[in-house]
Amino acid sequence: MALDREFKVYEKLPWTPFRQRALREAKRWLLEHIERTEGLAAIYPAMMNSIFALMAVGLVPDDPLTRREIQEFSRFEIEEANTIRLQPCVSPVWDTCIAMVSLEEAGVAPDHPELLKAAEWILSMQILGAGDWQVKNKDGEPGGWAFEFRNDHYPDVDDTAFVLMALQRVKYPDEKRMEAAIRRGIQWLLSMQNRDGGWGAFDRDNDRRFICNIPFADHNAMIDPSTADVTARVLECLGRFGWSAEHPAVQRAVKFLLQDQCHDGSWFGRWGVNYVYGTSGVLRSLETVSLTAQDYCKRAVAWLKSVQKPDGSFGESLLSYHVESAKGQGNSTASQTAWGLIGLLAAAGPGDPASSKAAEYLVTQQNDDGSWSEEDFTGTGFPCVFYLKYHLYRNSFPVYALARFHNGVRDREAVNQSRQAEEFCASKFRPEEFRQRSGF
């Protein structure tokens, strides 16, 4: 705060050395980052502020650049009856890869036309250009995916890991193209591992917490530290590609997860609401590297069972980010029940009564058209600041969870097909073929 006051005094001085240079550098950065994206960072706050910034440096609203930013921003508008509201962003890559994984788990043929179309689109969205992640990761080569239609400066770890899992089972006709894309994606993920063994969303080793004390850090999100849910996604991805618990990158990830586990056995959910999301994701990831028999997983399962409702459902409100007593408490939702079931299946199995009750709840709550209803927000933008409603979560995750339950109970053929796909990928993408991050 003292530094902020000093800067404000500096602004009032008649002579302000370095100000013009700073403005030139800021303008250069802004103009560079507006390119290769559909609006600055493809997200509401950045896009809105970019419009203000462009006009502040003298560009009128009708200038082609300003007009383009305004047009991109207007695409977030949703008109309903007498109201208009703005989405914070769109999530086509994320939604597509989750839907693909769900359909694959449900037994859709790996060469089904719709899966092939989705894979073709996903492959076209891989980012092979430079990005801000290279500030901290100078040796990494591009190969990740972003959340939105186009946001080339900011591929993210969570999307990339989920995309790789979605592509894993697809029988794509151009095998060389698929293999090259997957290889680039895995290599990029490995290069983004933090020194603490975990993964953040967009950056590497960006964990200096004092930066959050900058006065304009109103979201307390000036850094991008390792989180359990993103780390779990990468670990699940590596595990599904045949990487064992003995691999150094996996060992470092597991070590981080153990350090991040809450005293009651749960894990915090940074990008989904909240502890049900985090705990489920970690358990699923540890299943892929054969560690769910460990005591820390048993504690996590016990926590899930402790917050499961008598009807088999799970629900957790946004209040859990503010109040510890609200952990695992809230209205029952389809997506959170699916997450709870996924976690239970990973470590307790389909034969556990808690798993059966969760599956039964989802089946009984399904609508006649095959969908599920869900009014609550179960996605997270910035904890304690704003939250997201993913309209496809209520359908994709229940399909995935029920498919896993069904496969585990009855359909051994589907399980064998899944294992065959993973074994094939393990033979194609052996861990020793990838460069490991140095400097741990």
C-alpha cells in the first residue's frame, strides 16, 4: 500500500521520467496480445479493459482494432426476454473433450463419425505458437490447448491433459498426425511441471504469494500455483498413457498431492466446486497409477462417504470456499453426484454400497429426454470472487460416471477395450522417450 501511495504522488509530479517508456511498452504488449486471439485473453475482464485501454491511447471506437475487440466482446452477450447478460468466456475445447471422454467410456466406437469429427476439430485447435508461459518455461516447446476457440497466448494444462485423454481412444485415420499431436501435448505438459511437483493452470513456478498484495489484485489471483485438481488431471493423463508410480514425474506429483491433502482426507477444488470435485479428481488420478490401496486414499473415500446424502447424492455449495463447515454440504446436483461416484469407483469400486447408491440416484434423476437438470453453479472462476455454470456438466459427467459404474459391474468387454487402448498408447508413448524437466 505504501508503494501504491508513492506511485500516486509520482503521477502528480511535473516531471515523470520513464512514464512514456512504460506506456510504450504497455501499448506494445497489448497490441501483441490482441493478435492470435478472439479478444484479449478471450475472457470478459481482459477484453473489456482492452477496449478501454485502446481508447485511452487514442484509438476511437470505429478504429478497426477497437471495433474488432468490441465485436468479439459482444459475442458474449445473451439476450433473454427483457434482460441481457454477458458470459465471462466460452469453453468449446473443454466441453468437447469432456463429452468425447464420456462417449468413449459409454462404449461409442473409436471410429464413430462423430468422434472422428470431434477429434479432427480438436487436432486443429492445438497451439503451436509462442505464449506467455514461455516467460518461466524457456525450454518448453509449444503443444498445448486453450479453453476457448482461440487464445493462443494462453494454452492451459487442464485442457491439454483432458484433450490428450479424449484423443487416446479415437481410431483416427491419420495415425501420424494423431501421434505427433499427442507427443507434443505430453511433452508440453511435462515441461510445465512446477518445482513442487504439481501443476498450475497456465504458468510454471508462478507462486510468489506476496504479489497478491498488489492493490489492484482484487481477485487474489495474481499467481498460478500448483493445485490438486490440475495436478490430478495431468497425473490421470500420464497414468492412462501407461506411466507408472515409479516414474520421477509421477512421484513428484504424488508427493505434492500428499502435502496438499486436507486433514480430513479431502482435497481442495480450485476450478470446480469444491472438495467433492478435488477429492474425486485426485482419487481417479491415483487409480491410474495403482495407488488407491494406500491409506491416504482410504481417508479420502471415508470423507466422500461422510458427505454423501442418504439418497446417494452429493452436493456442495459455493459457501464451502468461505466456510470450512460447508465442505461437502449443499443442494444435490447431477455433476457433483457424478464426481462423487467417480471418486468412489476409483478407490472403493462399483461393488461398494456407496457407489451403487450414487449411481441409483443419477439414474432416477435422469429426465425423459436423457438429460439431467441442474440449477446450481458447480464451476469456479476465482474462489470467493466469481463462479461459472457449465451447462454441459450436468450431462457429460453423469454419462461418464454411470458408464464407468456399468463397465465395472457388468461389461468386462468394455473394460478390456479400454485397457487395450491404454496398453497400445503405453507402447507408443513410452516415458523414456520424453524429456524431463531439469532443475528439481
